[in-house]
Amino acid sequence: MFNSENSSPAAELEERIKNFQSHLNQNNIGGALIIQNTDLFYFAGTIQQAHLFIPADGEPLLMVRKSYERAVEESKIKRIIPFSSPKQIPGLLRENGYKIPGVIGIETDVMPVNFYFTYRECFENSKLTDVSHFIRLVRSIKSGYEIEIIKKAALFSDMVAEKAKELLEEGITEIEFAGKVEAEARKLGHQGIIRMRLWGSEMFYGHIMAGPSAAIPSFLSSPTGGLGVGQAVAQGPGFMPIKKHQPVLVDYVFAWMGYLSDHTRIFSIGDLPDELIKAHQAMLDIHSMIKNEAKPGVKAGDLYDMAIEMAERLGYGENFMGVGDQRIRFIGHGIGLELDEYPFLSKGQKMALEEGMTIAVEPKLVFPGKGVVGIENTHLVTKVGLEQLTLADQKITIV
């Protein structure tokens, strides 16, 4: 018997599917095939190897290759059948009373090209079109069910931050410190896997780096980088011993029942130089400004512009969210089942905030040769503004 206690309730899945079907109908798309793990979990409540067909109207059909037994136990989808090859899909749809749509939606933002060619061959009389934008729009508005899980993840983030200050000691390497922090997270039920949608992006828990290490850029779309433990990873904690009077960045994601909470706190063994303390306070001020301004209807790109303007006014424009051509062009991002969800608080973004969105706001300053200071918290967009969910002390913690 498989444990299905943590699966989304049937009514929750039905509402998600109806919301997505409205996008299909508005755009004259007859149905969609969902195959990516995160999207499968969102719409079907399982990540077993499967294809979920969602028609523009009517009940979806979940076709499962492996493990069929687990999918039946885990998913609340009513129609679940086994299959062994994508080439069977057109026939299975007809056998189960579905018409082959003239236009079929697929997730081309994450789909391997070989899969695309397979579907093009299978549905030679249909047009394939991308529906990933519609999926991400539906997922950007969190239900009460999802919000409660994210709030629990945020609580665990705070608990991990509290434990981190007990584990930090002079001479411990970044990677050993990270391992101890991660062990505490696992004890609380951290799932270990942190999902990101952007191709080529990957992360293991997050970034723990001290002093100059945190200011080393990497391939990741993040203001912080780190050397990591080698070129095969090229980010995150490495083998550098943590010294006194360095800013220690703990930028970790807690993943609970699929959902994420993003959270950054700064620690130090002994006092930090006044310039870094002042810089950290400036980031807290920008964070507070964003919290005050971020309300439903405000464009995500406008919040980015406000943050840039304030950083420049405070004298930190050259170090805000990176240095030179390594600077990233966002100050926050949507978060949910993936770390990089809608909306993006980035340059030029026109998407407006809506009630029910969850966003991480992360103003940071990068000082090459010295380190990183700043803050990150996960928030819920309410009808009156942002409700902060991660509540651990935001000031620099001296141990």
C-alpha cells in the first residue's frame, strides 16, 4: 500500500484543471499533454512516469507507464490507464472516447526535442503549440491548500535558521557547515529535491558561503555564486574554512510536500566591519520599501525599478544584486513547486501582482573580496499587500 496522505485532494485538482481548461478554450486549443514532473504533480497529484491528457472540456485521462500501481494510489484523477509508449496515445485517446484535437498543447519550454518530434509524428494531423505560459499562470495563484503548505515550509525555514547559529563555529569549512545545516533540515522532513524550471539550472538546498566565497559569481541566475566543491558543480559551499569577522550567507530553500520557502540570513563569528553592517541595513530598508509597495495590481517590473532607484540613492548602485556585467536583473521571484515561478520582479516585467501569489524578495549587496550581505523572505500577496511568511530575525546574527 502506498502512502497517499500528502497528495492534493480531488477538489483541489479539479479546480486546477478547470482553471487551465479556461485558458485552453480562450486560445482555441483542443487539449494538452502534460509530461513534466512538476506539472504532473500539480495537475495529477503524482510524478509517476505518465502523460496527462487534459481536454478543453471534460475529464482528463492519465496514461501511466511506471509505476501504474503507485499512480492509481496517489492520484485523484478518475480515469487512469496503463500504457507503454507515446505512440499508443492517439489510439488510447480514441478508445477512451476522446477526439484528437486539431490543436494540442505541450510544454515546449521544458520538453526534449526528441519528444517533440515523437508527438509531431503521432499527431501528424494536429498542430502542436506551447501551453507552458498558461500552466505557469494557473500555478502562480496559490490556493488555500497550497498556502498552508508554503507557510509550513516557511516555519521550517525559520527553524533551520535558528539552528544554523548553533552550528556555526570558527574553522569549520563551508561544506561541513552546510552538511550540518542540511541534516537539521532533513530531520524536519525536507524533501531534498529543489525543482527549477529554467533549463540548465539546478541547486542543492541553496548557498552557504562565507566572506569572499559568496561574492564569486557562477553560472546560476543568482546574485551569489560560490566555488562549490568542484567544477562539476561550480556553485555553493566549498572547502574554505569560515573565519571570524566575515559575513556568512545562509541562503537556503526549505522544500516541504513539494512546495518551497526561500530564505536568506547573514551570520558572523564576532563583529562585522561597520561598512557591512550599514550595507545590510540598507537592504533591510529596500526590503521594507518593497513590502510597502507590493500590492495587487502593481507591475512586477515597477518594483524592480523602485529597488534599483533606492539602492542608487543609498549609494549602493554598483554592488546591488551583483557587480558589473555579473549583476542579475531581478530582486525577487515567484515561488511554489519550483524556485523560479511567476511573477519575476525583474527589469521590464509587465505582469501585475495578484492576490494569492507567493513571492521571494531578496535585495542583496555583493562586495568582491569581502562577501555578501542582504536578506530574503517568502511572502504571500494578500488584497492589502505582502504578508511575510519567513520571520526569523533579519538582523545580522553574531555568534
